[in-house]
Amino acid sequence: MTDIREPTTDAGSGEPLRALIIDDEPLAIERMQIICAKIPQLRVIGTASDGAAALRLIDALAPDLLLLDMTMPELDGLAVARSLAKKTHRPAIVFVTAHEHFAVEAFDLEAVDYVLKPVTPERLGRAIERVEARREVEAVRSESTWLSELWVPHRSELLRIEVSQVSRIDAERDYVRLHVGDRSYLLLQTIAGLEQRLDPAQFIRIHRSTILRRDCIRGLRHDGLGVWSIELDDGEALRIGRTYMAKVKAMAGR
């Protein structure tokens, strides 16, 4: 069953979150609608009983929030979230499920929260508070040209990392690995996409797979035959890709 209501114009500050409920159990949808009606910060604009219908509604209504069941036949909640992962503008996701063991996958997909059934108004209320807090952070971030922080999944939670703490970023297929001190974290993001959001005064890409924070660079080294490397403060040397050589030399005033 799919219930479609007309989309509204852009919500101003203080407007309720426009939410979609996605679950393959009609009674679960009905229960969630009742709970949502008790939360002033929410306005349910539609429901869907399968993943394919959910994706159509998301495209049509541009919701702020998905209350997304994890286990559904064919296209499940994780598949829906993955299909949205590379969109520039995507709704916040709160997974709602009877299963505990999908939490890691959920946070890898940058879900705001992971709520276990049976859902209570109090628990969903806390999840909505987290969504609103994330929304405020992203609103502040959008006012600035460059990223100042990143939220990364770690075990069963999300960690906030200041961009200034990241010394190196390595590409790993559709992920990037952020190096922060002696630890590293995986983030679902392409290195090209992340590079566009980083301040070039602080970061420089030296290879198709590597971005460095500039103040971690100790110097450049010519290895012969036109090959150059960057030396880091810890003594490690990283080869500079030919495509990025001119940019690196310009950084050094060459």
C-alpha cells in the first residue's frame, strides 16, 4: 500500500520534519503513524510497504526523514539506504527494526539512529531530537564553503571528527579511510567528492588515492626520472601522481 500526499514548499526554520514511513507490515505502519501523531516535530507525508515504492515516493516528495524498516522482501531497508548514499540531497534515515544485528551496517550508511521494535513514543522522540541536531549542524555547514567536521560510523555509534584532525585520506573503492592520529575510520564517500568539500588551503591531493593535510608535509623529494615523493612529518614518503605534480609544485612555489 502506498499513500501519497502533496509535497509542500521548502520548510522554513522550525517547520516539522516531513517523514515517510516505510514498512512491509500494515499494522506496523499504523502503529508508527499513531506514535508520529504525538510528536509535534513530525508530519507524516506518506507511507510505503516496499523498497521500490519507497524510492518512488522519495523522488516525488523529497522528504526530510525516512522511518525505514530494515527487513522487507526484495528491496530491503539497507538496499534503499545504499541507493540514496551517493545523492547530494538525501533524507535523514532512522532505521526501525526488530533485529539488533544490523546496527553496524546501518551506521555505515550514516543512519542517524537505529530504533528497535516495539517502538515507544519516548524512544522515537529521542531519535527525532538527533535528526534535528544533525539538521542544525548541516545547516551551519552549508553556510560555509568548506567542511569543518565529519561524522563517521564506529561500532554502534557515530563519531564527530574535526576535519583539522585528519592528517591523511586514502581511497578504498567507494569509501575513504580517514587517518586521525594513530587511528583510522572508514567513511562511505568517494575521494573525489570529499576533495571538492575540503579547503584547498588546508588539504592537497597528491595522488588519485591520497589527500594530505598540508601542515603534515615536511618536504618534497626528487627520486629521479621525473618521479617525486612527499615526505611526511613521521618520515614516511608518498609518491606524487603525475596528474597532481603541477599542483604540488605550485604549493611549494616551484
